[in-house]
Amino acid sequence: MNKVNPKVLLNSKWTKVEINNKEKHFIITKVVFDENQRVVECVIEAAMTNNEYAINWRDLKNSTQWLMGWQ
């Protein structure tokens, strides 16, 4: 289980365990908070292809899918 703090998500780097389309390394490029400081939107970008995906930031806690940093 990865420990993820939503306040420091922006520009954090992640490695996807299961590689699809040669996309392994990602960076969080956008995090939007509501008035109660809860994350309402999180966008992750593949480092190699620059493809962007909207994700549920809580999925990053699952260490069988995501690893912190670029590995």
C-alpha cells in the first residue's frame, strides 16, 4: 500500500506495474481540489508518449498497480 498525500500529488512521479502501449513512467500534471480541499480531478501524463489520462488518485495507493517514483 503506497502512502499518498493529495496535497503533494502535483508533479509527483509514478511507475505503472503493468505496462500498456510502452507507457511505464507517469507524472501527475493536474490536481483540482474542491472548496473542502478534496481532490475532484487528477490527470496523469505518460512520460514517453505525453498521453494524458484522468485517474482516481486513490488508485495510486494500490502497490500492485503503481510504484512511487520512476523505477
